[in-house]
Amino acid sequence: MAEPHTSGTHPPAAGLLRQAQGDLMALTKARLSFLVVLTACFGYFVATKGQGGFSWGTFLHLILGTALAAAGAAVFNQLMEVEADAKMRRTSDRPLPANRLPKPAAFILGWLLAAFGLIHLGVKVNVPASLMAAATLLTYLFIYTPMKRVSSANTLLGAVSGALPPLIGWAGGGQPLLGGGAVYLFGLLFFWQLPHFAAINWMYREEYLRGGFKMWSNDDASGAKTARIALAYAVCLTLLAVAFPFLSPSMAKWGAIPGGLLGGVMVLLAAKFLQSGERADARRLFFYTLLYLPLAMLASYLAWVPSAAPAA
């Protein structure tokens, strides 16, 4: 005879609800989607700084539309990589490879999220913001994702997709997409991603090999190749952060100081990884990249010169 539920246990319905919530978070890659939204917000803050162009209504619509589009892209990405995810320990328990969610249901959900997100941005923010979100989605799904099985250059293509979200907010703030400010926002995210992903690629190189992905870290047991790549792009990131304030009126020259200091630490950590080839040093580099980005965005915003970026 079954024992009755005690006060210290949860009814089955509660467990199912928690599982469904966890599956939804995994299916939409909630942490990655949050990063997309965060960087889009950064672009909007910079675009509207000090010009009276900031609108809470537009800002909230920007968050909603970007979040929906990013979540939809994540769903489609997992639909495209179900078989690979099933082969890797770190992804095998996702809802699709674990068969907790039918693929047709995920397909419908992905379409609804992506479509509503892009339409919402176009109607409630502006068309350029919607176009930037569409470009992010298309490059992520139709260039980066299939290239992961073809060439290790996929990481560069993925960095292009990951560098577009700040331009969603930049365009949403009424700024031109062909100016120096847009180039800086794109470059900051582009160069940041490469040491970040180089470190995580190497730490999980066996997993990526098992999944059939072509990564920089493939056959790089010593970590030397991956560390050299991380170091090179950390240097590029630092040069961008130091040079931009002197080359553009969009940022005060003192902005080069935090840019140089933050980038210098990444360069040192990448060099340490190159010297040692130890997983612990790759992890330090990876976790520092997570700290670097919000600090760099904050420093960039504080150093931004409003008069050089008039809102439309």
C-alpha cells in the first residue's frame, strides 16, 4: 500500500512543474538569451545617453522582442543539433535529446517565439532593430550552426552573430548602423567572444569531438593552439578598447584606461594558459571573460560622449 505524502515531500504535480520549467529554460538557453538581451540593452543605453531619447516604453519593448527572438533561435538551434547533443554528456539531458519534448512541439514553439519577437521589435521599437535581430537569428542558425560540422572557422562566424545584439539596441535608439559607435559595439562583442569560446572549447574538447563538431581545440591536447588564438584575440580586444577613445569623438579619452586595464588582465590570463596548458588556467580565463564583459560595458557607457551620438 502506498504511503501518503508527508509534509517534507512534494506532490508529483509540483515535480512535473519544476521539470517543465527547467526544460523550458534549457530549450530556450535562458542564460545565453539573457546575455543577448543584456547586450541589446547596453546598445540602447549608449545610443540614448544624455540626449533625452531614452523611453521606458521602447526599452521594455526592446527587451521583450529581443528575448523572444533569442529564445526562438535557441529552440531552432537545438532542433538542428539533437543528434549531436545526444552524444555529449553536458547536453544529453536537454529536453529534445532526452525525448521529454516532441520535436514538432519545439518547432512550433520556435516559430512562435522568433516570429513574435521580430514582429514586436518592428512594430513597437523600429524596423532597423527588427532587421538586426533577424540578422542575428539568420547568421546563428543558417551559417554558424551548420558550419560547426564543417570547419573550425565556425567560431568566427558565431562571433559575428553574437556581436550583432548590441546593434539591436543601438538601432532601437535611433542611431545609424554605419557609424563609429556601431563599429565599436560590434567589435567589443566580436573580440570578447573569441577568448571566451576558445577557453570553453578547449575545456570540453572531448565533448565537441564526440558530438562531431569542428573546433579550434580538436587535436589540441596541449592547449597551445587554442591558447595562442585566445591570446591573439585578447590583444585585439585590448587594442580596440585603448584605441577607440583616441580615434573617435564618441568616447572620452579616459575610457582607454579601464579598457586597457580590463583587457590587459585578459591578455595575462591567456598568456598564462599558453604557458601552462592547464585546465585550471583555461577555466580562469573563461571565468574572467564573464567578469570582463559587464565591466567593459559599464566603463564604455560611463565614458561615452552624448554629444557624439545624437538620438534620432
